Amino acid sequence: MRFVLVCLSLLFFAGSLLAQKKIIISGTIEDKATGEKLIGATIKIKELTKSGTTTNNYGFYSLAVPAGNFTLVYSYVGYNTVETPISAAADQVIDIRLDQQKELSEIVIRSNKPNNDNVASPQMGEERLNMAQVNNVPVLLGEKDILKTITLLPGIESAGEGNTGYYVRGGASDQNLILLDEATVYNASHFFGFFSTFNSDAIKDVSIYKGGMPAEYGGRLSSVLDVKMLDGNNKDYTVEGGLGLISSRLKVEGPIVKDKGSFMLSARRTYIDVFLHASSDSTLKGSSLYFYDINAKANYHFDDKNALYVSGYFGKDVLELKSIFGTLWGNSTGTIRFNHIFNNRLFSNTSLVYSNYNYTIEDFQSTNYFKATSQINDVNFKEDLQYSLSNTHTLKFGLNVLHHTIAPGTITTNSTSSFNDVSVEERYGYENAAYLSDEWRLNSRITFLYGFRLSSLFLLGPGTFKTYDAAGNVLSSATYSSGALVKDYFNLEPRFTASYLFSDESSVKASYNRNTQNIHLLNNSTSSSPADLYVMSSNNIKPEIADQVSTGYFRNFSENTYEFSAEVYYKWLQNQIDYKDGAQLIVNPDVESLLTYGSGRAYGVELFLKKKYGKFNGWIGYTLSRTELKFAAINDGNYFPATQDRTNDLSVVGIYQLNERWSFSSDFIYATGNAVTFPTGKYEIGGLTTFSYSERNGYRMPSSNRLDIGATLEGKKHKKYHSSWTFGIYNVYAHRDPYLITFRDSKTVPNTTEAVETSIFATRIPSVTWNFKF
Amino acid sequence: MKRFKFCLVFLAVTLTFAACTKVIDLKLGNDSGKLVIEGNITNLDSPQYIKLSRNVPFTSTNTYPPVSGATVTVSDNKNNIYTFTEGPAGTYSSAQFPGVSGNTYQMTVVTGGTTYKANSVMPALVPFDSITYKKADFKSGNNRREITVHYQDQAGIPNQYRFIMWVNSVEVSAVFAYDDEFSDGRYVDQDLVENTTDIYPGDTVKVEMQCIDKPVYTYWFTLMEQGFGGPDGGVAPSNPPTNITPAVLGYFSAHTTQAKTIIVQ
């Protein structure tokens, strides 16, 4: 109730700022050839510097202008800019179709004035990936991958070589919210993390927020990765695909009703099994190891004001060791969205979202037979509204009701097995939120983006809920009936960003935001394990809280051809989670007794220089940072570096378009090694050498560095079809990046011990993919 | 569960396209001189042993200085007191006596002006049924074998087990600790999965089975888990939680013991 009052009073306050009668220009911006709605395209008024807006996630924009004659400028990266003169006397709808630039010739570039969004927008801590660039960055085995590409940006670190996990500004990997068409993707990795669940073919737009979090996002501490699928071509049918070393892809798209509705269906299947079948080991020979995923989307525009989008993702990993054991895991998501334009100021989107992650582990041997399953199931209702109050105020507000069902684990066995049937109670809860934000252009120099998000968690029965003391002993236990409230938490999360424009080419921005997290991932085995267990905040686990302040300087050069930014951040973390010694998390009803809680701090500097346009483009990103955690029960209660504490992280990406047919790309990375705990001494227990440890994470893995190169050859132009070849070499100079360091009794010098390093990609790995489109 | 983890790590590391290992030099700290106590009371009617030593830096040879001159006693909840005498240096032994299941044993060690105490309850003996061998899950092409132990878990009470394996009289450098969280009351066939020693036909394999109490199990289980830590997300290794106060390296365990030997074919 209070929230509604606050909203209303804010509306009235903002409404009173309306000094004169404004005319509303609204519409959608789409790709001329495919009808794909363009997200984040810029609309400006040439004559009024402080006016401007961008299209929302559905390509919709709404802009208030004073009466008069103006020139509207529509621009989008990689597209030719369109200028439209208007005579603004009454509200009008202007739909724009932008042409994709066919060639990156110098002439085109000059005629297409690059925009200065990065400088002018009040948003900070946001990175948007251009899918054309993603497709050009060389990657392992030619599997282009947005999760690997984002780790080449400053402030976003890869969790390890050949790992799609990532850390944002010192946060743990479960503190990233990953959304695919608004649905949470709980485990975004395939095949132990070597590949991500995102098939680039099916993706339209990728944004990642690492700070200055917009109020419409919440639920995780560190970042939001917002991935949107392609809508599908509503002009023409197209089929495209690719044949690669380890996978093949196929995508079909086309109109359902021309210009009104379209569909997109994209699938990918790997055949890593062939590596196994080549093995001399009979167990490996008969084993299965593959994954597949399917993205599907359809949309229909009933009229100018109503549109329906239905999209889904389904992915599965299969790993089976012949007659020994097998494991399956995968995500499925589904989203139904309804866009309604109430009037040219008020845009609404209503979503119903489903998300599921589940895994099964099965031991096939008769004497050890068991099958363990676990899953998390979400149903989410969202209402998001966008209101263009005036040319200086744009409001966003909405509600979110998210229901979780978590089945922590069930083990089923048979009569000959060594194991019993076990089942851990399911858990139910609601994560509800409401938000309001306003983008306020105070004058041509100062813009505020401010608002708040009220988040809550309701943990509900049925079930038996226990509280534990620090040692893990049961303090109390209570049984609740179905739907009874066990525990609730409310958090108000302020979000505030201000920007000051010195000129069209430089600005400073500052932000403060609070984020909270009520769903926590427990997994203390290697990150490659799919056995992810999610728990909600409870009597024992408090919501994780992060407060972040950041400030940045943004500067463009050479008519916005070069973008430079420097951002500094500091984060305070509360209620962080770690595990006690010997914690066994799988199918454990008392899993919360195995946790220990602490705090943390993270700070750093990020430098980013990017050339967005031209035959030669790319970027250099550098991060200097520190992340430390503090737990009473660990490291004598002193701060210790988090695993993801990474002092230096450098990425260089270059893409060069030689001519119409050949383009080349290259990336280089250097990163400080993860903080790890190594033995400092040894002793003998039970006749065996045993290692003793001093401080937690007191050592470093060796730093890593790598150079990858790639080339794309476009086929000769045909009327009916198009093909291209992509070549790549991963790890060009065959650097040994350490994956694992273990300690053991020496195999060569008796009576001593040695450290052994394991590398997994210690050689050049070439790849080739053939792509086609017709 | 163990097998699952083992398989994942095995696959991730050895199946990847160009995995390789090498011995490296690392600058490691100089942790040394810390007291290590290893105390065992078994159900065998024999002298019982408690060993005191100190740890050494990682880079030193595997020789551990004994701690001499300590006062070591063990008492039980039946008012028996057993005095331990030193010899050889750092090894303290009692007169011959058998530990009894159900008794609580308390170890008291006085050295360097500090008194260290630990309690351990000797669990009931669960009979060691048998050991068998079979083709190993991996690398079985060259006749590699895997050992399985068999026993009937006692229903209704928590049981914890530790196994020690010797291949041709050389102790296998691996920890095997299991409980009955998922197998209470079952006839258990437990594969002793390890990757340090390959077993082939002709080898003589001896396995000792210990029934241990819960704190001692946590000690061994923690050590066992650390054998499979990864570089990211794996459990950060630490000294396993000891049942000795004030905390030292090591443990005090009252356990039953049985052993079986098999010649692998």
C-alpha cells in the first residue's frame, strides 16, 4: 500500500514539472530486412540537445517534444542512421526501419555518425554486446559463446580456462542473474562449463549490468546478464546453420503472417562422443557425452498496440559411462509476453515466465544402484510499465511475483543396492518485488536515474524447519502446514545514478545501489559438477546484501569513433555463505547446519578503450581489483582473498575487415591466478604424508595468458544462398595455463613431496566451421 | 556419491583435449614445529600406541621430529587408567589391553606445559564380511583391478567406517571413510576408488576395516574430500577438524579393527 502511495506521489510530483503542452512522438524501430525489433536504438532531436531516448526491449520508443519543426535522428550500431524532419503539432506515431550496413567502408562510416550513448546515457556499469562482434571473436573449438565473450570486458572475469562461469566485480558466480527472455537460467553451462547454454544463432541482444543496476532488475548481488532471443524474420523464410568440429547448428525463421508475426526455431547438437569413441579404453568407448539445446520463439502483432511473444528454451546434457554411471542435467524455460501500448506515453508488458533446472545422477552398477534427482522450478508473473511523463522524465515501474519450488533431492534405489531410498522435503516460497524508477533529464548536462526496488521473500510450509547454532546443532524445530508462513524478509533497495555531461564527448557519472539475494547456490564440489543445490533465505540463512558505490569518467574521441571509460567501484557484502569442513551437501536434510556466514568487500578500477567502428575495431579492457571475505570460523576470523580475487585482468580484442570476403580477429588475455590454499607444511598421519595449511587462500595459481586468432571467409555472393568458413586457433603459442595443482609424495625422489600442475589446453587447438544461409 | 565426484573430475581432467601434467616448483610457506598427535585405541588385546611428532616445511624430506618427554595417559568411563611409556622416541605405548565397544576413552597428553585432551567412543563392531576384486572402471583394458569391501550395516544406528588398503604391503596413499547416511541397514558393497596405486592380477591386497565414531569420521572424511579439490569451486583445503583440545594436528580414535587379505587374479 505504502509503495502505491509513494508511486502516486512521485507521479504527481513529476507531473507538476510539466511546464508546457508537449507532443508525443512514439513508434517502433526495426530492421528493414528481417523486421527484428531493435533494442536500445537511439532517437534524438537534432535541434534539442537535452532531448532523446532509446527503444525498450520491444523496440518501442516514446518521446515528448515541444511543438515546432524538428529533425528526428534514429541510429543504431551497425545500421545506417536515418533523419526524419517532422512538424510537431499533434501526437504522432513514427515507425522506422533501419538498414543494416552491408560494408564497413570508410565512406559509410563517415555518413553514419557514431552516437555518444556511452557518454550521454546516465546508465553506468552496463556493457552491451554487439552480436556481430561476438560472432567474430575467436573461441575454443569455434563455438562462439556470449558468456566467454563477456569475460573479455573489464570487471567481468572468467572463472577459469574453458569455463563459462564468470565473476563480476568480485561477486561469486551464483551472484549473477542470468535471464533468457526474462526467464532465470540457473545453470548456464554445458559439458562441465566448457560451453554455455546460449546458442549465438538464436540471440538478438545481450546486456550485462555490473553496477548502477536499473530498478527493474533484482534478486542477485553482483550482476544481471539480460539475453534476448531473436523474434524471427517477419518478411521472408530463411534457413541457416553450421557444421563444426564438435557441433552442428540449424536455424529456421520466417513470417507466420507477413509483417504481423514470425517464428524462429534454432537447435544445436554436439557430438563430443567421437572423442570418446576414439579412446582405447573400453569403458570410454561405450560412453555417451553430448548436449543439445533448442530455442524457439514466435510473435504476433494483433495491431499497432497489441503484440504477443511466446518463447522457450530447452537444453540437456547427457553423460553416461558405459554400465557404470550416468548423469543428465538441463534447463528449460518458457516465456509468454503481452505488449500493450495504452497510449503513446504508456507502454506495458505483462509476462508469465517458467523456469526449471534439474539434474539426475544414476549409478548403474547393481550393487551400488541409486538414482538421485533434484530440481528447482519457478513460475513468475511480471508486470512492467514504462511511462513517458515529459521530455525530461521517463518512469519505469512494475511488479514481480515469483514462486519457487525446490526439490533438494530424492534418492531411489533397488533391493540389491547398498543404498536406501531417501527424500528431502520440498521447499516453497515467493520472491516478490515492486519497483519504480525515473530518468530525469534536469538540463542538457545533468541527468538522474533514480528509484528503488522493494524485494521480499516469503518462505512457506509445508515442512519441518529447523534452526541451528553456530556449531550446527539443532536449536529448535517446528512443523508448518501447507502455505503457512515460516519466515519473511523485506529489503528496500535504493538505486541512484547521476551523470554530468561536460560536452558531447565527455561526462562523469556516479551511482549507489543496493542489491539483495534470497536464493543461494550450494555446491562445494568442483565447478564442473551439475549437482547444484538451491536454498532460499530461511531461519538460518539471511538475505545476502551488497551495497555498491561507483563513479566513472567517460570520454569519446574522434567523433565518437573511440570510446574510453574509467570506472571505480567499492562494494560491501553482508551475509555471505561458506561451508564447514567435511560438508556433504547432496540430499542432506540438514544442509543448513553445514553453512557458515560472513562478510566481504570488493573494490577496483576498470579501464576500457573501445573502437566501435571502422575496418579495424575492437577493445582493450583492464581491471585492477581486490575481493576479500571474512568469516568468524575461517582463517582465524581475518579477511582473506576470495577465490575470485583477481589483481590484474587484461583483455585485448581486435577485429580487422580486410575486404568483402576476409576478416580476421584476435584476442589476448592475461589474468592473475585465482587465490588458492596451498599446504605450508606436512606431517605423518596413519603412515601417510598429510599436508598442513595455514592461511585460507594465501597463495596464487600462476597467472594465465593466451592468444587466440580467427578468420572468416565469406563465400562468393549468390542470389539464393550464402556460405562462409570460420577458422580459429585457440592458444596460438601453446601456453600452459594451469588448471589444477596437486601435492603428493614424489615419484622420483624418495622421501620427499612435490607439487604437480595439470593443464588442460596446453596446446594449440584449431577449429573450422562451415556456415550456410539460404 | 564418491564415485560420481571421482568420475566427473576424471573426465574433466583426463578427457579434455590436451591435458598434461608436470612437476613444478612453488614457493610455499614455512609451517613447521606444530604438535601432531595421533592416538589410537583398538579392540585388539595388545599394546595401544599414541604418537607425538611435529610438522615440517613442505620442501623438507619426510622425516618428522618426534616429541619426547610427554606424559601420556588414557582413561575410560569404567575408571580404568592406562599409563603410556615412551619408546622409541615420540611413540608412547601402553601395556597390553583391549578396547571395549561402548566405552568412552579419554586421552590426556601433557607436553611443553600444555595439557591436551580428547574423547572417543569405541563403536560396536560391524563384521567385515569379505573383500573382492573386479575389473576397474577405467583403464580396465590393461587388466587394472578395483577392490570392493562388503559388510552388513547395522540398522537404526549411525555407523562410520574407515578402510586402509595395502597393495603388496605398501599402504595406498588414499583415505577411505564412509558413513551409512544413505545405506543404513543395507548390505553394503563399497568400491575403494582411488587413483594413486594401480592394482593388477598377482598383487596381494590387504584391507583393514575400522568402525569409528562420528568426530573421527568427520576428520577422515574431510581429509578424503580434499583429495578431489579443483582449482575453482573445490573445497578450500584446511586442517581437518580435530577432536583434540586445544586444537593440534591429528586425532584420537577409539575404534574396532578387522583385516582381510586377498590375492588379486
